Amino acid sequence: MSEPTQPKGSDDPAQVAAFEARIARGETIEPKDWMPERYRRQLVRMMSQHAHSEVVGMLPEGNWITRAPSLRRKISLLAKVQDEAGHGLYIYCGTETLGVDRAELIDQLLAGTAKYSSIFNYPTLTWADMGAIGWLVDGAAIVNQTMLAHASFGPYARAMVRICKEENFHKRQGYEIMATLAAGTPAQKAMAQDALDRWWWPSLMMFGPSDKESPNSAELLRWKIKQKGNDELRQRFVNLTVPQAAAIGLHIPDPLLTLDKETGDWEFGPIDWNEFMQVISGNGPCNRERLAARRKAHADGAWVRDAAVAHAAKDAARSAA
């Protein structure tokens, strides 16, 4: 691990009070600023999970690039997967400003000790899944990441500005796929509905447990790393998505879904948090498959990393001479 960019110290009460005052004033915290060790650790935990999710998130879609139904769809999906690789890189770079080497974080991912979003451990069975992921998964990500663009930690917030722009493209791409299928043959519409049925509940789980059950929400909100809680963000996603499904003739797979006319919120049924815990514990449909694919890719790319190191050493020697 590289040296931290700010002194850890012993979290002197006076420094903590000054830090809390800065947060209360809405100031942005930069890597060289003093910060409580707990704040730094929460950022590393949250940002590394986010970066891992972007990297693993390439896998459910990558195997559909060659099977996309047209050249236009292939190009769009390839661009999306490439964007996700870039998103992971941005966020890994952000964690390095906190004194953590990305190699250490990647090692944790490959060892199976790091967490990433549970949604990427579900299989992509049909072309319609590419639409559902873009519309629902990236749509949920936008709701969450738009809020993170105002996070108190500067590098994370700035990374989110660019990432959100690209995620909006991904969502539109996914929604277009679903709309096209829903307006197609009965079999195509059934394929779109099946994908919505399978991805709806995992998409709601993406926001994490209820704030009452989350061990981190209160602290993240107090430090303004997050601006809104899991439940509020999940509700916003539901409110945005239900009308979108209706507009293309698809129905949300929730018999308890009802509109509260007073609040304007769509009330939805209970989420199966047992399933969520199973997936994040490594027992989802594709957990082992996803990690095996990442390990193979890492091993296959060893020669590239070795070549880059050798090239850098040659450059350094040439400059010294």
C-alpha cells in the first residue's frame, strides 16, 4: 500500500470538530486535507465497491457483443462496455488519492474478499436482458450517482459528473432496446416482459438495505458522502420507472404496486432481502462464474502489465542517461 496523502493522526477532537464544521458548511474535501480516519476508510470501502462493480459489470454484457442483432447494436454495446471499464479506472484512481494502491483493491476482488453490486451476479439469458440492464440497472445507477456527484469528497464527486453523462447514454440505449422489442412481434414483447420480470427486483436491491438496517447510511449521510438515503433513492427510481414501463406497454412484476395519490409515490411490495444477502455472500446464480472470468482475464493480461513496467523502466533509464 502506498503512503496516505494526508496524515492519519489520532483524530484529535479539535481537528474532528473543524472537519465536521467544513462538512456542515458544504465544503469539498480534497485528498491533501486532513480527514478522520473513519471518513477515509468509508470512502475507500464505498469507492472500491463501486469500481469493482463497474469492472465486473462488463461481464454480463460482454458476451452479447458478437450476438447483438445488428451492426449498430454491436457498436453501441461495445461502446457501453468500454465506458464501464473507464468508469472503474476513474474510481480506482480516486481511491489512490486516499493512499490505497489499485493493485491491492484488485487483488481483494480476485480473492473474493471484496464486495461489488449484487446485480451483476445474475445471468443474461436473452438479447432483451441488454435492454433491461441499460434501462433498469443503469437507470438505478443514475439515480444513485447523480446524488454522488455532490459528495463531500472532491475526486469522487468529479468522477461522477462524467460517469453520469455516460450512464444516461446507457439508459437511453437500454430503453430503446426494450421499446423496440415491446413494439415488435408477440414473441419479442414476451421476451422484453420476461427480462423486466427477472431484473426488476434485483434492481431495487441495488440501493442497499433500508436505512434502518444499513450499518453505514447514517455515517455517510452525516458526512455528506451521500446526500440521500437508500430508501429515498429507491423510491425515486420506482417513481421514475413505473410510467416508463407503462409507456411501452410493459407491466411491473409487482401485484402490490399502487399509486399513493397524496404523495405521488408508487408503493411497492416487500423486497426479498434474503436473496440479496445470499447473492452478496457469494451464493448468487453467477458469483463464481464472474470471479472466475475476472481471474482469467487478469492472468491472461499479465504480459501486458509486465511489458508496461519494462517500457517504463527503459524510459526512466533513457531519461537518466
